[in-house]
Amino acid sequence: GTVYSNKDQTKAEDNHSSILDVIMKRRSVRHYASTPVPEKHIKIILEAARMSATAGNQQPWKFIVIQDISTIMKLKEACIANAINSFKERKNPTESQLNERIVETKEYYDKCFSATVYVTILTDNKSKYSSYNHWDGPLAAANLMIAARALGYGTVHYTDSVPSAVTKQVLNIPDR
């Protein structure tokens, strides 16, 4: 194990409260200010994500930073269409039910896609320890979210709201 001097331990104790404060103040945010995020902050956030733990230190990821409003709108529209189609297939709704769901879905995705920056984390399904990627990607996302919170930004980890199939299609992501 690591041995710390008393001076190092005191420094660690001083720093840990600020780290814990950031962790404790992180919340899932789903409606964002339209304020641009400086490139400097994006780089810090991505570096924190890159430094997360991975199986065998393989770092099996790529980070796609999406700031282009037209791409963000394409993702939003594809998510809306996917959600509505899924609702139709599951429920066989009446016209009234469908119209209500369309309004609710659009309102939900208007909030989801109100941020100025999105980061998609891809993991390499052919990496050396690919069976661990289902942990490695979310660990990177957690570091990313904590770093963003430390810089004053709100985040959320979308899963089924922004399905991977939709993301792959809109962003033209290959199978690997």
C-alpha cells in the first residue's frame, strides 16, 4: 500500500472535503441553460473521463463531443420518432392517446436537448478486455459528470432516452 507522511495526510484531508462536496452536489439535470461551454472546460472534463479506471488500463473509448446545433436537432428528432414509434408498437393507442404522447414526448426532448454540448462515449467492442466495457464506459461517464459538476455544469447519463441505435444511426457510428 501507499504510505503517506503526516503532511500528505493533512493535505489529503483538506482536499477530500472539496471532492466529496462536488460528488454530493452532483445531480441529474435534464433542462439546461443555453450558455456555451468554453473549450478549455470541455478539455478538462474529457481528460477527467479519460483518467477513469478501466480493465487492464485499456481505455477502450472514444469521446464524441457534439456542439453543432443541427446535429443536436437531428438527434432530438430521431429520439422523438423512436419514442413515438415504440409507443405505437407497445400500446396500439387511440388517436387521442397518440396525440397526447406526441406532445409529452416533444416536451421531454425539448428539455433533454437544450444543452449546448453533448458527449457520447463509445467503447471498442473488439478491445482486449471487451467484456469489461459495460463497466468501463459508465466509469468514464461518472468521471465526466463529476468533473463537469466541479466546473459548475449540470449533466445526466442518458441510457434508453437516447438509445444507442439512434445515436449510431444519426452520428454514422460503425459497428466497431
